[in-house]
Amino acid sequence: MELAFDNEKYLKIQKEKIEERIRMFDNKLYLEFGGKIFDDYNASRVLPGFNSDAKIKLLQEFKENLEIIFCINANNIQKNKIRADYGIGYDVELLRLIENISKLGISINSVVITMYTGQESVEKLKQTLENKNVKVYLHTPTKGYPDDVETIASEEGYGKNPYIETTKKLVVVTAPGPNSGKLGTCLSQLYHEYKRGVKAGYAKFETFPVWDLPLMHPVNISYEAATADLGDINMIDSFHLEEYNIKAVNYNRDISAFPILKNILNKITGKDIYKSPTDMGVNMISKCIINDDVAVKAAKMEIIRRYYASLCDFKKGIGNEETVETIKKLMNNIGITTQDREIVKYALEKSEKENVNTVAIMLENGKVITGKESELLSASSALLINTIKEISGIPDDVYLLSPSVLESIFKLKQKTSYKRNYSLNLPEVLIALSICSKTNPIIEKTLEAIDKLRGLEAHSSYIISQSEQKILKSLGINLTCEPKLLGYEE
């Protein structure tokens, strides 16, 4: 795989940039930390070479001088808001993050539950966190926000929030999802710090958009595609352009909110710390792109994948047509179509030729492997078996699965399943492979090829079931699906 990004250089210069920002203030910085701390596969797809765990590795560089404050919106707890990428609630994701980060020896300061107005479900999460010896603070909606700066930066506003005692020079404020109150928590802390005579600072860490890449660069367009459902739009930062005569890319919400944020910071600190929303950021991504052509190609492919995902969400009734149209316009703007995703035609040609549901995958050497649905196997199951056999050099006529094991599973499924489709899905086939590997060394060897599936491109002629999509995603396969629903759910 060709690389577009130097991850080691990124860790080095990103750390230096944050340290530089810390020194700008009273050796204390509140860093609003956006995006995923773990498993940032979006960034690794758009910028081949970017380590999906680069952010947590970056934080580990500061371990001795770092503590983390988590924020979660009480309304999201009450509504049991789900992260679409993981299929789990924000509260569960919060607990997962705390556990995983704690294992790395990074200090967890506390959790702030924002927008608290007495929501019943908050108490359960609060008790769970306190049972784990995690401090919990409740922040109510800030009086006067967003327009009445005098009230916001007063004892009636931020002053009503409890002060969170911190001891490290870098305080990362992050969350299990968007709209969790990170900015408000940072500003509340700044208010309390200045009252105590500590001239702490605020900065923002975001991966995308990349401020010093062109507005229409595919890497930045891919960010718009990824957040099309949120209505984020990349724009030239007019404040930065006016102050420095330099074009910088930011997004609409940060640009529109900047005048208010600037006034609040001025009221708290007594001076204008930043001249533009871009000034607040510490993003050093562009300095580590080592092959722009590769980055451009990868970003274009990600935009097309986002388009297919929006089509499928709309078909399933969980998305909207506006998101589909937004991404379609982005594709038109940079001159790409679904035909640019090469693997699509192989899946559709196979499906049309044999009139059967099909999944196709392209290996690193360019060879295409397909799997088709049968009475025994789902298309994804057949694809996995065919692909790992090809990578391992196992002949087609060699059975990986014992016919007797398959028959037993198949018969049991017929007896116990209420669904019309009895073919074995991907989770069932992986279990069967695992069982058979205990007695067949060929299978054990073949299963090692699963690690080589990461980063491969695949396309399905139909919407694959959620259980199978989760597995394909966990294997690192970049899957897209035609917006075609089956009459059954596997």
C-alpha cells in the first residue's frame, strides 16, 4: 500500500505544537479534543499511513503532565443516544473510554455531565462512575448563553458551575460524541482559573478539516461528506483572511460562533487571545502528508464510500435524502462518480450474470475475488472463505469447513430460526472455521490470512446485514453496498 502520511513525524511535530501552545499561557492549557481518541479509521483511510491510534499515542507522550476531563450531555444520556459507528450508547462509550485510557496509565480527572436539568437517567450513570472512583460534576445550562457575555462570564453564568481542581499543565477535555459540552467546560474552567489568579489558556485539537490545505482539496471535502448529516460546511475563515491575508479552512459552526467565543474569552482574560477560529487550533496534519497524490485518491474513495453509506441509510429509513444530495454535490464538485470505485463493477457484473446476491473484494495485487449467496452460505461468508483460500494458496477444491459440521449447524438453524433464510452468515461461519481449525492445520494456517484483509476494498450488490457488516468492518475491509434491501435479515 502506498503511503500518504508520515505518522512518526506527525507525533513529533504535533507534540511540539501543543507544548508551544502550553508555553503561551501560565503553563496550563485546556485543550478541547475532538474526534475519536481510539480507532480513528476515517483518518487512516483518508490519509494512508495515519495510525488509527495516533491520537492516544500522542496523549501518551504527555502522560506525566496530562489529565483528562470527559464531558457528556445529560440530554444524550436521557435519550440513550447511540453512536452509529459502534452501535452503543454515549454512556457505554464513555465507560469504555475511561477504562481503556486508565489502563494506559493516563490520569482521568473527572466526568462533567453538562446541560443537567434533573434528568432521571443521569443519576444511574453518576452512581456507576462514582462506584469506579471517578469524580462527577454537574453543569447546568449557562445563564445568558450565547448572547449575554456579561452574564455568561459572571457568577451567575460560569461561576455557578463547580470548579474542577486540576494539577497538570495539559488538561484534555474530550467526549464520547459531539455536542457534549467540551467548549463550555473549557470556558467554565478558564473563568474559575482566572478568578484564582491562574492565567490558563484554551486551544482546540481537531483532525479535520485541515486548515492549511485548499478548501476544495479532497481531504477536506471528505470531512464534509463524513459530517453531511450534521450540516457541517467547510469555509474560508474570513477572520483569518482579514487579519493575516492568508486563506485558511475552517467549518461553518466554528466560524459563526467565533465572535461570541472571542468576546467571552476577552471578558474572562481581559485580552483578545485569538484573532480567528483557525488561530485556536493546533492541527499539524498537512505538514506530515508525504504524497499528496495518494492522499487525493484515498480521500476521493472515502467520499464515494460515504455516498453509498448515505444511500443505504436512506433506503433503511434511518437517513435522509438531504444527506444523499449533499454528498452527491460534493462528488460533482470534484468530478468523481461511483464508477471511480473500481470494485463496484465486479460485484454488479457477477450479480447480474448469475442473478444472485454477490460480494466482491479486490486484493492488493489487483485480483478480484467474489462470493455469491447459496442455500448453504451467505455471500459474505462465501467471499471470506474464497478470499482467505486465495491469499493462503489453498486450491479451490479443498474444503475448509467439514461438511458434517456445516450440516449440523444448518439443520439446527432450520429448526430454531424463524427467518426464511437459513444460509450460514459470517458470524456462524467464523465460529465453524474456529472449531474445524482445532483438527485441521490447513484451516489454522488459512485463518492467519484474515489479518491481510485490512484495507481491502469490497462491494456488495445488496445491503449486508448489520451483524455481517460489523465483522467485515472489524476485519478492516472497506465495504460499500448497493441500496437494495433483502426480504429477510440474516
